[in-house]
Amino acid sequence: QVQLVESGGGLVQPGESLRLSCAASGNIDRTYVMAWYRQAPGKLRASVAEVYSDGSTRYADSVKGRFNISRGNAKNTVWMQMNTLKPEDTAVYYCYLRTLYGVNYWGKGTLVTVSS
């Protein structure tokens, strides 16, 4: 059974940083993309940052220049460094993995709260 486990969420003040991590375990055949999504209260879940099997990355406009996604050394791990956090970054952050065969997996989420 495939599991994605996130960690690193918490409460920070505006301008501070956090680093999220995600590790996927189980029988995963050919990862195509790993990504972070987030969902704020009353809003739809949306992509924040994506890293593809060829190393390319994509970011939401709202986080460009502040967030950085990277693959870990271990297989099917991903990190996201979040700098200069803003109150509007407050959300539950979900790790996502999609295989070349179109199979999607989600983590259970980790809460990030940015507040003074």
C-alpha cells in the first residue's frame, strides 16, 4: 500500500521560514511528478509547486521567488523550502505524487499557520 507522509508544518510569524518534507513508501511504479498542494479554509485545493521526473519545476505565481521545491536523495521524497511566509500562505499543505501511468496519491496534509 502506498503512503505519503508529510512533516514540517507549524505556526510561524510573517516573514519567517518553514521546510516541509514528504516521503512516499510502497510499491510506486515510475513517478512522473511530485508536488505540494494547499487548501485554505473556504478555498479549493491548488497546486503550489511541482517537480517532474526530468528535474523541471513549476510554481504558482503567488509563491515564485519565495518557495523552492526539490527532490530528496532518497527515492520518492520531496522537500519544499518556504521563505518570507505571509498570512495568506496559511493552509493545509498536501503532498502529491503521480505516476507515468496516471495513478495519483495524496498525503493526509500538514497545517501551516502564518500569524503574528
